[in-house]
Amino acid sequence: MTETGIHLEITQQKAPNGLRYQQLTIQLRRSDRVIYPAELSKLELPKGIDTTQGIVINGRAPIWLYGYLIHELHPTAWVACNDPRLGAVVVATHSKTMKIGQVIPLKDPGETLNSALMIVGPPDSGKSILSHALFQALLEIEPNIYLQRANWDGEGNYVLELAQDADPEIFKAANKGGLTPEFFPYHAQAILNLRRNKILTIVDVGGMVQLEKQPILEACTHYLIISSKPEAVEPWHEFCRDRGNLIPVAVIHSSLEPCQTLHQEQPYLEITCGPWVRGDATGIPEVLMERVKGLLGTSALS
């Protein structure tokens, strides 16, 4: 390994409230965006960092890289990590004007909201696998997107990226949560914040039609149904389109057999394809990819 795949850039920024700060942006330079712990020994902070001013770390990267950067930036007035769902969260400070846990809004609430695509459908249809595959495919053309898991079943991206000999059910059980009154309102606010920061937000909301998910409906703009049960499609249309006034993008009839059949293109895409199973998932159909790419950088009113 002759060079690091990590690029760090320092810029001056100004928050909507007038706060001036430095932003340290992380860019993963390899096409697969893979980096290795050994690369930390070769990593240097950019020149010109002003230690009398605060700094926000921004960019998609492993937690160990964030830990290293927070340590290296300790001499600065304060350090915050940008969470696009919340804002910049202060994690270290020497300043009387900044407190640990303080959230600094980095976007004006009045800015344009981009689209949020809700992935829905009954259990065991392939929602988590489809949303992850769609997210990974879109990352190759647009890094500024986000996949929000708005469910408590413990099935995050890390489960889908486990080694094939690992049992995902063990990890899911260890991280499974439960529904609280604050759960969906919290995620709805996170989605609204993501829509200000990201070109597109993909939202996985779990497999049940629930009235408690109303805040999520209000925060999203579009929906995609994936279902292994034909009779389950219409209830999701009623929930998302009729109750939530969301725009349908596609209906995918999930199949365990390898296939790809196009049924219609308007008023929304309808296809049968599969399989959508861990370790043996089909690729994203080109016609679906093109339809979702049309949402990049758009709002429901575009």
C-alpha cells in the first residue's frame, strides 16, 4: 500500500446563524471507497487549520477514522461531527460558547427539500436487501445520498454486509429495539433534515401498515412497493398514495426465481423480478435504476 485512499480538505464555512467555522471534509478516493486502518499512519491533517476556531468533521467514513481525527484536532477551540440527520454535534470543546452535545444547524430550514423515497411492502419480500442494493448502486453515480433505516428490527446495513458464513439473525436480535411514541416523529425529523442535505434520501420503514407511521408519510415524497404477496400491494397504495399523498415510483413483485418481467411503465413502473435474498440478490433492473435516478435533486413539486 503506497498511498492513502483518504483525502482531507479544510475550508471556511458560515452557519445560517452567522457562526464561522472550519470544515474538515473527508473524501474516500478509491472507487470502492474502501480504506484500511494501516493508512492512519500515513495520514496528515491539512495545513492551515486555525486552532482558535472551531471545526466540523464532515463526510462518510468509518468510526475509527472519526475517532482518530477528533483526537488529532483536540487543540482546536471545539470539534463537532456532522450528522446530516441532526446537524453538527459538538464532541469536544475548550470554548465557553460551545457545550458538549450542542447541535449546530448547518442548513437553513427554509432551503429546498429534495426527495425522499420510502421503500415499503410486507415482511420477507426483500425491502432491506432492495434498499441496500439501490443505495449502493446510486453511490456509484452520486455520493451525496443517504439510506435511513426507520425501523427497530436491528437490520442495518452492517447486517447485509456481513460475511456469508455469519448468522445475521444473531446480530439483528442483539440490536433489535421497540416502538415508542417518540420513534417515528424522531425519524420523520431526521428525514426532513436529510432532505436539506442530501440529493436523495431512501427510507426503509419496516413491513407493517401502521397509523403510527404517519409522521414518516408526511416527511417523504415518493414510495416504492416491493411485495411477494400480490394482495398486499393495494393496502400499501392506500396507505402511501391515498393517506400520505406520496407519488408512486414503482411496484416490484418479488420473486424467489431469477426473472425480470416488465408489466407497465406508466403511471408508475411495475415489474416482477428477483431474487431479493441475502448473498444471492439480483442486480437493480436498469429500468428501475433510471426511474429512481430521476428523483436525484428533485422535490415532490418539481
